[in-house]
Amino acid sequence: MSEVPEETGDERVDAVLAGLGDLAGRPVGEHVAVFDEAFSGLEAALGAVDGQVNGQMDGQVDGRTGDR
């Protein structure tokens, strides 16, 4: 496996990558669960960024749809 970057500049992504760094010490049977957790963490980080870009932070109303 290639080296994991030390820092990406996003704390959420860095935490996910740190978890992937532990794969080498885990039994192969546990790898799927680690990857699933990493995927969920990255998906959540992307969702948070998407919400920021669309102006939906901290309960703001989306002017296009009226959603919070």
C-alpha cells in the first residue's frame, strides 16, 4: 500500500486517513470494516463541504429550495 499523506489540511479527512494507516496491523478480515468506516467518514466530510458551498451552514435556508 502506498504512503498515506501526513496532512491534507482538513481535520476530518486527516482523521479518516489516520485510520487507514492502521490497516497493516489488522487482520485482513477486518479491512472491509475499516474501509467502510473510511468511506462513511469521507462521504460525511464531502457532504459538509457541499453544504458550505451551497450556503446551508448553521441552519441557513437554501434560497433555491427553501430547505434548511
